[in-house]
Amino acid sequence: MFVRPSIAVLFATLLIHAPACKTPAPAPVSPRTTTGQDSAELIQVTGPKPRARVQSPLQLTGQARGYWFFEANLPVKLLDGNGRVIGESYVTASKEWMTTEFVPFTGTLTFEAPTTATGTVVFQKANASDLPQHDDALHVPVRFSP
């Protein structure tokens, strides 16, 4: 008989005096490239920003490690929300690209009218060898302006 009231009292005491259980907010995560590496160490896109509203022609800016370029170019494509390619172009290094340091780039991408509200700009590491172990890319989600 005494066991049940004691357990109930103990449980109630714990509920009253226990600190509130809070789930910590997730830590901010740097975007990752398709190989899982921290993109901030390889390529930094300043335009377009993630989830920005975009329209054609789209201005592309940022910086990437020199080894992401080939002949001073880095391929870029724009996918609609269904994964269909609606535009392709290159960004061009604005400084010496044969380095391991970051090299600024700029470019313009024109694209056809999308049929979806969202899409993805894919900055691809130039891979003259076509060997899959040298592939890498950074995906930037965007929204299309009406």
C-alpha cells in the first residue's frame, strides 16, 4: 500500500523540480560540396545567395580555389525544381588561377523561363580529366522571380 503513494509522490516531485528539458538549436552548418567537404574551404559564392530570387540574366560572383578552374573557367549550370537543366555557362577567374589560393570569379548565366518556383545553381569543379574522383560541385538553392 505504501509503495504506490511513495512512487507517485517521487514522480510528482521530480516533475516539479526537474529543469525544463530544452532541445538545443542545431548549430549552423557550412554548405558542403558533393564530396562532403566544407565548401568554405573550396568555393565561396557571393552571388546568388542561397534562396535568393533570381531572373535571367543571372550574375554569378564569388571565389574558388585555383584548382577548381581549368583554363581560368569553372562550369555552372542552372536546374529547375525538377532537375532539368535550363541554363549553362562558365564563370571566369579574374586573377591568376594557377594557384591553390582563392581566386575571384564572375560570370553571367542566361536561362529559359522556368516551369517551377525553385531551382539550383550548380558550380562544378572543372575536371579536364573526366575522372569521377576529381568531380565536385556546390549546389546553391534559388527561387525564380515571377
